[in-house]
Amino acid sequence: MEGLPEFDLTGFTPYRAAVAAQFLSERLAREYRSRFGISIPDWRVLVHLAHSGGASVRDIENAVVMEKSKVSRTASRLESRGLIAKRPQARDRRLVHLTLTEEGRALMRELLPLAAAFQAKLESVLGADFESFDRTLGRLIEMQAGEDPF
Amino acid sequence: MEGLPEFDLTGFTPYRAAVAAQFLSERLAREYRSRFGISIPDWRVLVHLAHSGGASVRDIENAVVMEKSKVSRTASRLESRGLIAKRPQARDRRLVHLTLTEEGRALMRELLPLAAAFQAKLESVLGADFESFDRTLGRLIEMQAGEDPF
DNA sequence: AAAATTTCATTGCATATGCAACATTGCTGT
DNA sequence: ACAGCAATGTTGCATATGCAATGAAATTTT
């Protein structure tokens, strides 16, 4: 009647990774969404700007793994909220240079310690497993960019 | 001028997990999207039905971590494609019993081996890291349901 | 230097998503 | 048995998303 191979989604690594990642993201996003009205795309763009000091849409697309249209719209939203500034660039006028405003920096001075604390807590909870977990994540991320064994 | 804490998204575990999970999902989804027109929500519902033999929307919502409206719409789509059947239940007429059609089972006889091969390949590529990686995923998944240390 | 090609960012559009209503049915307690 | 409450699935609606097309500017080719 059945004739189907036995297969349990619960043990399937892509599924497990998706659920685990969703848990981590949502757990964190809950904080900065409810307290600061910041979504995950917002967060990624803001962090990259905090880290780099300034970047183009394309830079961010490459750095934080987001579609360029998503970056573009996120940037517009953040600009209209006064958190970042968009400035056409003199040298190459196709580029739009994005930077945090002072208000944006003030926000990040609150957000970044929160994220650092989350990371520390996570590492402490995972304990001995963390190092290997993190290393494996790194291997998977590299596969995305470089050679893909599948 | 800056006065911002140093923070690199690239080393942030929630971000890394999201990118790694996205890679795995997309890598796999590429196959069954292009070859069978199946999305990830489709896939999750189909797998659960293949595994359980039949389930309600609520069952699936709980089993595969999807919003019930998403499950509902996915089920409608799959029904209109002839891959699953929706049947009101006699005992509790709020429930809708979902099962694979013969066509759906035929599809799963192709898809499931493909997924099993992907899993095997992944385990082989990750080698010694796999066990610890999988265990850590399990710990994170449990946190979602049970006690949350954050 | 003109034309063709490439790069960058934005926008239009169709679809997907999450959340909150909603209608229906079942269950609980009195 | 009946009123109130809970559970189930669907739908409406506002927003988010991905992809392709576009416009504008730079680069490369001839």
C-alpha cells in the first residue's frame, strides 16, 4: 500500500539546521524588534555599516548575504527613519554610499552590546560543543561561496 | 568619531547559522524546485504525510514548524496539483485529514531517495564533525520547545 | 570616440508571508 | 442541556520577498 522509503524529516540535517537557525534568529530578533523596531534585514545592514564605517548597496549585498533589492529597500526604510544616510558618490556616480547617522550610531551603541551578550551566553550554554559547531558552520558557509561538493 | 563597540557579523553565530542553513536548504531546494516544481513548504508537508501516512493541518503545523495558515495554503496548492487529498473527518468535523494521492506517493518515491542521498553526502563531507554538529542542532531545537536559557 | 557591454541601484509586479479576524465545531462546567 | 470557552482551519489584509526589467553611469571593445 505504501511502498515509500522511510524518511523522517526530524533527522534531516537541512531541516534541523533551518529550525535551529530560525530559533536563534527569532530569539534575538524578538529583543530588537520589540524594543527598537528593528527587523533582521535592518539589523544586518546596520551591523555592517557599524563595522565597515560605510558601504555601498553592493558591498552590503556581498557582505551580509542579502538580495540587492532587499538591501536597497531596507536602506530606504532605515534612511526614512533617520538611522542611516544615503549619499551619491562623486567618483562613481552609480554607487550610493551608506553611513550611519549619529542617531544610528546611538542605536548601535545599545544594540551591539546586546548582541555580544547573546553570543557570550550562547557560547557558554553550548560549552564544549560550541567550537566544533562553529567550525562546521564555517565549512558550510565556505561551500556556498567556493566549491560545492554536492 | 566612531565610539562603537567592535562587532563583526561574520563571527556572530545566529548569522552564521542562518547563512549555513540557507545554503543547505537552497542547495537542496534547487533540485526539487527545478525538477519537480516543489517549494520548501511543499516539501515539508509532503514529507510529513509520507512519513505519517496522514495528518491534520494542526499535526503538520506542530510537526514541521510552520504557521498553520502557511500549512493550509500549502495544502490547498498541493491538492489542486493532485498531490494530496483533503478529506473532512467524521469524528471531529473541524479537522481536515490530509493524505498523499497515488500521484503524490509516486513523486515521493523519487524525492525521498534524493533527499537521503543528500543527507548521506552531507554526512560524508562533514565527516568527524557531523556527529557533534547534529547533536548541537538538537540542543538548539530543544531550546525552542522547552526551557529557553536566554 | 562611438558603440557595445557591464555594473549599480531602484522599481514593478506577481507571489509569499505573518498576523489577526472569522466561522465552525467540539468540549467543559454548572 | 446550555452557556461559555477552546480548538481547528480558512481568509483578509498589510507587508515582505524574489526576480526581471529599467535607467543611469562606467568600462571595454573596436
